[in-house]
Amino acid sequence: MSKQIQDAYIVAATRTPVAKRNGMFRSVRPDDMLAHVLKAVVAKVPGLDATEIGDVVVGCAMPEAEQGMNVARIGLLLAGLPNTVPGITINRFCSSGLQAVADAAARIRLGEADVMIAAGTESMSVMPQIMGNKISLNPAIFAHDENLAIAYGMGLTAEKVAQQWQISRDDQDAFAVESNRRAVAAIAAGAFRDEITPYLVSSYKPGEGGAVRVSERLCDTDEGPRADASLVTLGKLKPVFAARGSVTAGNSSQMSDGAGAVLLMSEAAVKRYGVTPIARFSSYAVAGVPPEVMGIGPVEAIPRALKAAGIAQGELDWIELNEAFAAQALAVVRQLDLDPAKVNPQGGAIALGHPLGATGVIRAATLMSAMQRGQARYGMISMCIGTGMGAAGVFERV
């Protein structure tokens, strides 16, 4: 006898502020960032019986070194959750966080759990290489031209997208300037305040007489956005991935550190705890594209997610489209004819940063905050994925 699919609701969401690589979180471990947001999201539902949590699903794009060894389980134990609560770390590169939300929702929709946590954590400060501590590509990749793009750096794929979709350097820089402008304005307006759980960073230095001098800093604001970003300043930057290219550090996403978490419940759990859900998880889709133009992945994933949600693209009020590069974000916006005013209304990864596997959950916290303010009925999170994929998730305000 088949089970009826039930609804999964997001009832709480939070995140750390996002730090620049080697910035304010340079001495903070990714498992500690994870523990911080796990504690915070559970605290948002007073009286929650943590033993009811069916699983903690954590996205991490480079699950090794300080963020290895199943960081999900380590993080939840550091957060003081009961030993009975399991944890699993998943990896779909840049969409790992969004995949965690989708996987957690799926467990609820199938009736396998009533309470789930989805989270993401990533410290690009502790990872010396964008591809991890030890790169060991399969030699067969280099033996056949059709597989060579697997080894392309993300920047080179952005150059390929810029060429194929004719995205000019001027347009990329203008997009980056606007991302920073929106992010700076959102911070000034306090738009991120409710979704961020501040993090107290402690620093230790030798003092007089062998004493240890402790200094503390409360981090509560995203570190990346630049108020001084302009076409003039960005225009002076040289391409970094191709000698005659158009992709620069200024029109690419920032390497960052951060974590986020969302708490999901079934309708039965929502009623039992008397909580007011923020949004209903509507759909999720992932699709593959040629690795050499991985940035165009959302073009394939977004229509599938919208179809599964049963809504038209025009019904979307808020779109969190991860800005891995201005070139790919612009190509997606133009190819799908997305409304630029609805895409990243508070800035995107070029300004706010992109802590890889955590980004999907961090952007979920931003979308949930916007929904709580009544700014969107339907919202979407979408991103491109290394080696040629795209992902998209649709949410409906309750």
C-alpha cells in the first residue's frame, strides 16, 4: 500500500554572517560554525524535543580536513544535540546546501520523519586549494577530448559561457556593481538582521608575564559587500582565468566562510508544537549540462523545478540565483528571460560571498526572511554546479 506524499514545512532558518576568506572567521573551524547554527535554529522553536530530529543533513563541498570525517555528526554533537540524533554529510559541490534542504524535505514528505534539520558549512579559509587538499584527477580525463572539461577550473568555464552567450566585460562589471549596491543597501536597511545569528570570535595573543591576552569580536554583518565598487574600479582589474578574457576577481563570487541551518517539520509536528511555518517546500530539480559551460546549469534545472511545483515562472516573486560569476548569472537571466528586479534583490554572491556547500542554506535563510516580511509568495533558489549541473528549489510562503 503506497503512502501519500505529505507536505514539508520550513519553520525556522538562520545563518552566520558570511566572512571573506582569511577574514573575520579565519580562525573559526567549520564544525564550530555548524554547531553554532544548529544550536541557534533549534532554539528558535522553544520546547522542541530534540530527540524527535530524524536526521541532520549537512552540505559541504569539500568534506575533508577540518570539515571532514562526517562533519554533520561532529557538528551536531558539538551543538549538544542528543546522541540519538544521526547526521549525514552530502556533497553536490555548490548546491550541497540546497540539496541538504531537498533531502531533509524528502524524508518528511515520504513520512519517514516529522522533524529534520538541513544545514551547510564551508570554510574556504581552512582549505588551501579550491579543489581541496589533494587533487587526484582520473588520468582518463586527459586521454579523451570529450572529458577534458571535467578538469577545467570554474573561471575557465565562466569564460566559455561569456563567449558562447556573448556576455561582455562591461555587462559583467555592471552586474557586479549592482550586486554590491543592493547588498550594501540591504545591510544598511537591516534586511539581513533577523536571519543572522551573530558569532563571537575569540582571539588569543601572548601578554605580559606569560599571560594570555584574549580579545573578542562579535561578528554580525556580512563582510564582503563593497560600497566603493564602481565601473571605474572594476574596470581596472585584469582577467584572471584567460589572457584575453573578461572574467575578473571583481565580477566573480568571493571565496568565503559561513554556515546556515533550517528546521523542517511535517504538518503533524507543526500542529503538535504549535509553530507557525514560514514556507512549504514545493519542489526541487537538478539537471546536467556540458562541463565546459557548467554555469548555464540553472537554465535546465529551473523549468523542471517550476513544472514540479505546478507554477509558472512569472509567479515567482523572489529569486536567489547564486552569482558564481557575473557571466553565468547574466547568461541564465537572459536565456530564461528572468525579471532582473526579482533576481537577488539584496545582492548575490559577488557581493555577499559564496561559501560553496553552505550557500544554498544561507540563501534559504535570506528567502525565508523575505517571506516573513511578506515580500514573496513564491520564491526560488538556484545555482550552477561544478562538472556541469544546475539545481533549483521552489518554496511557497504559508
